[in-house]
Amino acid sequence: MPINRLVTSCNASINKDGKCATCVYQCSNNCNLCLQEIHYSNQRSYDCVNMIHCYTCSYIYKYASEIGHLFNLLQYRSFTSFNILSIGCGPASDLFGIINFLTQQEREIPLTYLGIDLNPLWESTHQTIQEIFSDFPVSFTLIDVFDFLDDLEEEMNPTYNIVILQYVLDEINKYTPNRIQDFINKLALYLIDRLPNNSTIILNDFNHYETRNLFPRLFNAVNVHNLVSYSEYRFTNPATHPHGGAVHPSDRILFTVPEEIRRLHEIKSPCSSAQVVIYKTRSR
């Protein structure tokens, strides 16, 4: 299973004895305390390669399953190819969810994937992913998303027909809230306005109020120059955030996690995101 190949590699790449040399926490060879500090404050970022590997081991099954459930629901029968752009890709959990969907459906379809992320600590993980998916044109670019969008302004129209933002809007709003509207505007103008007809933009992010409020802001920006529609989906968890939209029939993890990985890491479950799919029918 491709996802387990990556997780096994990441687990084997963790190089520490008790705690990282510069870490303030005493921990038992995992980085959950540091990950919690990132997720519940804005004082830390993914600034440690051991934390990067532990994050992948703990979170990729959940995030890949969220995208897998969405593709199982939508099916994408009219698509003859998947040309995917993943913004803020991290460990490319969306790619693993999509490959699992195609495998379970026994569908053979041309697929390209470009993942962009700013953090150079992902580089070794990206190299491993390219080795795992050597049969597909999978590539990664380490670049700030604003620079990437500015560069798109100078290029020919992009050919991506699926654009995915997994837990990106929340992160931009968390660390640089003064830039979130600029990001939304540039994403619409430089990228989505120029996508081919019959493209989709997938937003998969935290199901809480501040993040969900960003979804319609992007839709409104895209709606200026495009004929678009908007669908919402959610999982039954968390019960405290019953955001509207169609409810997935299941919130289970779609992958079998090796027992050793379960023993060493906190495997996050169940699926709990809020999802929006923006359908671009055509430019106005």
C-alpha cells in the first residue's frame, strides 16, 4: 500500500533519542507535544524535520481519507484525466487519497500532480513520494504560494482541472491574517479565472467558524469572472460543529494502519473536515 510505504519511511527517518536536541519538551520519541503546540497556538511552525516525519505518520491517514471520501462521493466520471495542483501540499495526503480512490474503482486514468509548499523540510518526504509514484508525473515545487501565484500571471493558461487546498486557508489566516484576502483575490484572478472549463476547486479544511467563513469569500471572488456552482460536505464529527452540507455516509479511515505505526504514533481519526467543491463550468 503506497501510503504505508511513505509512513514506514518517515518513521524510520526519525532521528532522536527521547527528544530533539533543541526541544524544550521531554517526549518518548514522538512529537505530539510539539504538534499540539503548533495546532493550538501560532508560536511554532513545522520547523523540525523529526516533527515533519511524525506529523506524516500521525495525520496522513486521516487527511488522505477525507479526500478519498470526497472522490468516492463525486466519482468524477466525466473526467478523462486528473491534472492536479495541490497548494500547500505537505506530505501530499490528497494524492494518496486520490490514488486509493482510483485503485478501489479499478480505474486507469492519466494523472499528473504538482504539489507546492514553502517548507524545505518536506524535501526528503517529497523525494520518497516521487519514488513511490514513479509511474506518474508527480512533482513538487518549494515556493511561497504568493510567489507561485504571481509567477502564474506571467505564464500561459494553466491546464490543471483539479485544484486542492488542504488545510491551507486556515494556516494562512492563522499566521498572516492580513494577507488572506490578498491570497483569495490572487488565487481567483491568477489561477482559477484561467483554468480550463469544467474544473473543480476543492477546499478541505477545519470545520470551525473562522475557517468556514473563508469558503464563500473565495467563491464570491471566483464568481466575478466565471460561471460557477458551490457544494458543501461534512463528516459527522465533530458533533460540536454541524456545518451544513451533505454528510458523508462514513467518517472512517480508508487505510489499514500497521500495528507498529499505531504503537509509535497517535493516528488521528475519524475524518472531521468541512469541504467545499467549487465547480467552474466556464469563464464568463
